[in-house]
Amino acid sequence: MEICPKCGLPDQACVCDQIVKSSQKIRVTTDKKRYGKIVTIITGFESGIDVKQIAKDLKNSLACGGTYKDNVVELQGDHKSKVGDLLIGLGFDRDSIGE
């Protein structure tokens, strides 16, 4: 049985990811890019979070394109109202998500 080096619990009962996700201060905003296109920008991810996987899950759920870079996720289109609920579904606290 493998033991997590951070929390000392077995890997099946490890709570490190949940603790890291609950301590984030995530900010969801929109911005206008070239030619008047709207993008949704999600910032505030700290180290220890797999931003690539979060971006992939959000893009699949919203059926849109986007990218991630330097712990910032950009989604094509105005998805500000939907992103909060999706982030809560991914394990983030409702109180940590701001606009």
C-alpha cells in the first residue's frame, strides 16, 4: 500500500488535492480580443493544480476552444455564468470562486 508523503494517508484516502483546491482564490472574468471576440479568463490557480486537465475538462463541458498558459485558462466565448458551476463540480469551493 502506497502512502502519500504530504498527508501520510494511504493513496486511496489522500486528501491533498481537495485541500489544495479549497485554498484557491479563483477569478473569472471576460475580455475582448481582436476583432471584438469575447474570451473568458480564469485566473488564480496556484501550484499543485493540474491546470491542463482543468482546461481540458472545461473545454469539453462547454464545447468551446481555449488554451492554458502560466496558470491561466482562456476559453473562447462568454461562459462567465457557466464556469462557476463547472469548477464547483471539479472540486473547488463555491466561496473561492469570484468574479
